[in-house]
Amino acid sequence: MPSNITQKLIKNHLISGEMIPGEEIGLKIDQTLTQDATGTMVMLELEAMGLERAKTEASAQYVDHNLIQVDSKNPDDHLFLESATRRFGIYFSRPGNGVSHPVHMQRLAKPGKTLLGSDSHTCANGCMGMLAMGAGGIDVAMAIAGEPFYVKMPKVWGVKLTGELPDWVSAKDVILEMLRRHGVKGGVGKVIEYYGPGVKTLSAMDRHVIANMGAELGATGTVFPSDEEIKRFLKEQGREGDWILLEADDGATYDINEELNLSDVVPLIAKPSSPGNVVPVSEVEGTPIYQSYIGSSANPGYRDFAIAAEIVKGKHIADGISFDVNPTSRQMLTDLVRESHIASLLQSGARLHQAGCNGCIGMGQAPATGRNSLRTTPRNFPGRSGTREDSVFLCSPETAAVSALTGKITDPRNANIQYPKVDQPKNPVIDTKLLDEPLPYEEAKKVKLQKGPNIASIPKMDEMPDKMELPILLKMGDNISTDEILAGGARVLPYRSNLPEISKFTFEIIDRTYYTRAKETGEHAVVGGFNYGQGSSREHAALAPRYLGLRVALVKDFARIHWQNLVNFGVLPITFINEEDYNSLEQGDVLELEDIRKKIAQGNELTISVKGKNKEMKVKHLLSERQIDIILAGGLINWVKKRQAERTV
Ligand code: MIC
């Protein structure tokens, strides 16, 4: 039977389960990616598992998120990560080397392979003909230890690209068009596979831009073919030998079919405060801005900076605008310097920042109160920029650069500027000096982990009790992001390796009293609407509430990664069978769950009663047998330990 690329990738890595959409499958993982904000936890988990050496073909740890060193916490984390990568046989990309996704694409990505990363934008490397997926840290730790990654078999959503992008429209507008059509949960349970004649008009980095923000659609992954363009890209990186041809077979079919004519795409923008809030730029044209920001894993390519540089060359940005340039890798920054693009940006009034994630996750560059920020980043969830009541718009580098010149949101087609032509640099730099190779095993096994005072081991968690009375401490609406459950940003990120400390910020963006109430109450539940836990893969958004006593999350439906993270840390994720029941629940109601251990294992449906209200409601869980065991054990760490103990008996 002819297969599409996603089916080929899954078939070649299938360890357990059947390829039936919705069924749990286990996949062999060839490569992993971790970054500092999630990686410290992963390394602590590897230590807790007693790992001797990474069992993957390549695992890489990047330091790109926490680069602001206001005290010893972040540098201590960096040293810990360095020692752990040396100990476990993992690549180490040093601070300043760049954002994980583009650096991984340049140095390690290989067509035909699977990649699992503790970062929701890991899907960006699907641009290389890989099955690249984001997951919680502990799932990545398991993959590093050679265990399969379990996920529900996705539907494959074929998007046929035709035509060619017009001037002033670029890859970011393509993914914004997908978000305009389908919203932030349109991709849940699906892999988006792009094919058709339009694909070859997009460079490897353009494809990266489109694949990256598949995360914002909630998709399990995004897949592009590995064609002549990927061969060219790998050759440019001195890695032509890693190329293989990977295309859908003639006659391959998809579960869902869609067509997108690139020639019809217009400059688009996501309004505050959701990446799904997309309209044509022309609709908000004239809105004054305080900041224009380029960079991040959502627009990491050389051309994304070069085109902005060409647009502002010889001109000056509008008075009062902060034009923030965030290069994504040292390699690319060197090329941009060599080709004088950085000079053009600086002469126009730009502020140049170091290569890294920076303001994308609220590490600096927060906008002023009540002012609009225009960004090429992937997300604009409330408060993510670091400013509590922020107003962030997402757009292409073309729109950002032109708007920096005018001081207001401007459709780049109306700017009366000649559309600049940007060529790739001739012989781009290849510089691996800040990417340390794994140590040979004999040396690695002598390395001691270096733990600074801010690194706290993960506390023990108990099993799921049989009977629970859980007050609802929060009732929330739709599309709650993990940024709202546990913020990023310069105040919070330094505690990613310190659970007791980071838990103090839990749900702070939604309700500042949650932490104190949870401390007083102990075991409790939260209630939410649709797409609960969208966004970042940070497992801290499950781990911190669990640490504070969260036992059950009852919502209309879940985003994939957060759902998996809740299970991994022993929080029971359940959904309403009758959505009306959501309306009848109030914050403060007490949910009663009886005989729960037996009932979870017996079937998908459970009955919950509301104490003192003479009310019962039916809810369901979508857990596999393996996940039921994990939940009952109180989380994945307990489950692994239990399995290890059973094996040694
Ligand atoms: C993000 O874009 O939200 C992040 C920062 O990359 C996160 C990772 C994190 O929370 O550390 C992600 O998407 O997983």
C-alpha cells in the first residue's frame, strides 16, 4: 500500500501498538533535544533513574532559555547541565551558541529519523523529513534511557501546497494562514504533512518556520519531505552524507485533505493574546507600537534577519520604537555580520541581543504597560512577554521591520519600499566550537554531577489513593496555556531546577491566591474548558500543581503534551461526558471520588459526585493500560522504580 511520509516514519519506528488513529503507539526515538529550562529536570530524572549512558543515536542539550545571569542560579544550572551531559554522553551546546531548534537543524537533524524534545517547538525539525515531537521532560528522559515514546497514533493531515508566495509574504504568513483557518486546537491528534508543487518553492528554513508553529495548532508534529532542497541545506552544513530522499509514495492518501495556494496568502498577524487570533495585517493597520521584535525559533533563518536588514538599510526607525534584534545562532550571526546586515540593522537604530530565546519566553525585552509589541515569536499568551497586562501581536519579519520604520502596524505592501531580494550567504560559516561532543564512556563515567545550591531533587510522590474528596480550587475557561499555569520569564525561570521554589508561582497569572489556598487545602482539583494546557511542554506546569496537592484536572478537553505531563506526574486527567456539567460546577465545590483505583482500571467512564449538592456527573479518561498503571503508582518515577524492583526480584 502506498504510504505518506508520516506513515513511513511511524512504520519504521513502531515498537508497540497499531497504526489506528487514537490508539496508543510506542515509537523508537533516535535523537533527543533538551534545553536548559526543561533540561535540568531531565538530567535530575536521568540521575534518579541511575542511567549509565544515553542510548539514543544523538542526544543534545542546548542552553538557550536562561541566559540572563543576574545571580548564581542560572550559571549554576549551566554548570550542572554541562557536567550531566559529560556524564551521560550527550552533546552540549553552550550558552550563546543559539536556539536549540535551528542549531539542531544545522548540526544534527537527519531525514528519516525520530526526534523527541522537551520543548513544544521540537516539531520545527519536521522540516528535515523527521518525525519531530515535543514532550514533557520525563518522556524525553525515558527516550534518552532507550525506552519508547508513547503517543496516540495521529491522523495524517495532508496539506497540498500550490503556487508561490508573492512579494512581501513569507513562511510566517503561511503558518498564520493555517492558524487563521483552524485555530489553536485545529491540529490536536494530527500530524500535518505538507506536499505538492509549492513545497519546492520554500527553503529548508522557510519550512522550519511553518513546522515550528505547528505547535500553536496543537499538532503532534509537522512533516515535510526530504528533497533536493534538504540535500542543498545539508551540503551547505557540510553534512551531505546525512541526506536521504524521503517522499510520499505515488498514490499515498491522507486522513484529512486540504489545499493551500501560496500565491493567495497575504500578510497576516495574530492579535493579542492568542496565536489563533489571526487577521490580515491590513485590518489592524495604523495601530501604534512601542516595540518591534525579530528573531526566535519561529523566524530563525538567515533570510529572516537579512530581509529585515535590507528593509531598514539606510533608513531610521520611527522615534520612540524599540527595535529588538534577537539572533538565533552564532553561526548565522557570523554570516549576518560578514554580509553587513547587522551593520544595517544597527545603523537603523536596532538593539542587538545575544543569540538565544530571550524575550520570546519573557527573559528580558518586556514591553511597557499598555503598549503594543509586534513580534516574530511563536506565542502571545497573556503575560508571556513578562508584562502582566501585555498586548503582543505576532507577524512576519517583513511586517515587523516595515512597522519599525513607520512606528505603527503597517502592511508591508503599502510601505512604498522596493521589495528586497535576499540571497543566501556564499559559503556560510560552520562553527561547532561551542557544541561539545559527547565524552567517550571511559571518561564519562568518572564525571561527577555539579549541583549548585539552587538545584533541588524531585520530592517523593505518593500513590493514587482509593477515595478522594477534592475541593475545586480554580475554575477556568477555554485555552488555558501552560504559560498561565506556570509562567516563564526572568522571575520564574531561574527556579526550573527547584520545585519547592517554582511552585510558588503556580497559576499566579490566573489567580494570585492559588498557592496559599493550595498550601492550606492540600489535595484538590481544578476545572477547565477546552484545550486545557496548550502551549509550552514545560512539565513544571504539571509537576508544580501536583507538588501543591493537585490530584484531578477535570476539563472539556486537553492539549496533548500537558495531558501526557499530568499523567506522568500522577494527576488524573478527566473530561466531562456532558459538557453542561461544566456550567453547574463552582469553585469551592468538593468532588467525591470513591473506589477510584478499581474504577479507573475497569473502564473509561467514572462517576463523580459533588458533596452536599446531591449531584452526580459522568466523566471519562482516555488513559491506556500503561498510563493507568502510571497514575496508580503516583507517576512515572514511581512506576519506573516499581518496574526496576520487580525486575530484580
Ligand atoms: C516556549 O516556547 O514556550 C518554550 C519556552 O520553548 C517552552 C519550553 C519551556 O517552557 O521551557 C516550550 O514551548 O516547550
